[in-house]
Amino acid sequence: MNLKGRDFLKLLDFTSEEINYLLELAKRLKEEKKAGTPHRIHEGKNIALIFEKTSTRTRCAFEIAARDLGMGVTYLDPNGSQIGKKESIADTARVLGRMFDGIEYRGYGQSIVEELAKYSDVPVWNGLTDEFHPTQILADFLTIKEHFGYLKGINFVYMGDARFNMGNSLMVGCAKMGLNFTACAPKRFFPSPDLVDVCKRLALQSGASIKFEENPHEAVKEADVIYTDIWVSMGESEDVWKERIELLSPYQVNSALMKEARENAVFMHCLPSYHDLNTEIGRAMGEKFKRDCMEVTDEVFESPASIVFDEAENRMHTIKAVMAATL
């Protein structure tokens, strides 16, 4: 399969066969790294990382993966680039595309990364936008395959606000790859009807199901995977915490809820997580709202069912596969 020169902007752009190819490539590259086998297949190339939103996992995953492939990396933080401020997105793409062999963007609207790709002559990779987070879903699916041995037929439940990048991307990925997807939240937090329609058509081809449920106890019956994310997204103000806690508290992943899923069900989270008070924001919000955790309890997060750190590690291996294939 030849993906050379392709952008990686959202999973909707890729067939199930192409997605599976990237997962198999990630598996092989992970095995080679564990065995100490060098795979510097892009020696001498250079990539630019544009981060309008900061991140621990995404930055480290791209930097380490690039170096493992033999590439140089230039990191542009929120203050290190004039993109959209003194220089248009189109002009930025044309400048960086002449200096670098690939460009990663992590920031705000999907339209920004799409415009970068339109005007750049080199592959552009989406490290996260408000609408989609495709590299995270590859990592999630590699982790599920490692744990269960397969993807097709897995019962996947996403708990919480499903309107943005994680809910959207997981729904798309499940529809493409044949996992049975359930979004569980108050109705106002369901994905957009237009994207739901697209995913339901994809699900007809893959054999997946797309469901929406407001009752968490109904949602997790027969669940193989229970997945959640923080209740307040990056860039949102603290003013929304009170409302989110009131609306989403019934959807917290706790031990009682996990017991209602299948016996071998696993817990997943894209991180960071407010499972305790050991972060500045978590402590401040916990004290303000008299809570010791938010979207997941510490008991579940630290339990044998939790595979969140396997998932976090796999960000590097799957991002490496995307860069290896598209360059």
C-alpha cells in the first residue's frame, strides 16, 4: 500500500484497509523499537511541529518518532510562529513546505489544518483540532487490538461530551473499522447530526452499529471498552466547570459502572485525566466543587482494567507509522 505524499487530517479521508495498514505498520515499528532494531528510514529529512495548543503526549510522540526515523525536528510553540497573526495560513504553508519534509499542526479549527495541507507541497498531519484527533484514535485502536486481538465487533462506549474531537473521531473510527459505538451523555452532548449520518452510512459497510444513550447503566451493558475524556476541553474557560459537573457527574466512570460492563472490560482515556487532586487545575476545581475526582475515579484509573498508559505509549508508535508511510 502506498500512502506516500498523503496528508493525515481525519480518518474520514482513509479507507478501512488504509487504516489497518497503518496499525500493522505501527505494530511492526513498535516490535522493532522494543527489539532495539534501528529503522532510520527517513534519515536526513526534517519536520516542523506547529503547536497552537500545547501537549505532553503529542509533542513527545512526534519528536521521538521523528528521531527514531532519523529526522530532525523544529518545534514551534504558541509564541514561536506567526501563523494566522502576522502571516496567513496559506503563506505559512508555502514557506514551511519549502524548508521541511512534513508539517504537524495542533490547534483550533479543522479548517486551519485543511488550509495548511491545501497550500503545502509536503504531507501535513493533524495533531489535534477542535473537530478531529485522528492520531489518538490510531493509538486507541492499536491498544484495543493488542488487548483483545481484534477490532471488529468490539462494543465501545464513550462516556461524556461527544460533540468535539474525541467523540467525533472515535465515532468515525469505529464506523470505519467495525466497532459498535455508543455515545453516552445528555442528548445535547451528542455529535452533530450531519456527522452521525455519515458514520451510520459507513457503519452499514463495516457491520458496525452507531448508538446514542442517555442512561449510563444501559450504555455499558455488554461493553468491552469504556472510554472517557476530561469534561472541560483545552481552551474553555473555568466558567463552564459548574455546568459540566452538574450535567456530566452521572456519567463518571467508577467501579460500580465498570462492574456493569463485561467481565474483561477495559478502561481507556486519552489523557490528561482529573482522576485525583494531584494537578493544579484538578486541585483547584476539586476544592471549589468539593470533589476528589472528575470524569473517572482514581480507583478505576489505577485498576488492572485501566490500559491508559499502554494507550499513551502507542501514540508514539502510531504517529511514527503515519510519518513513515506518508513520507
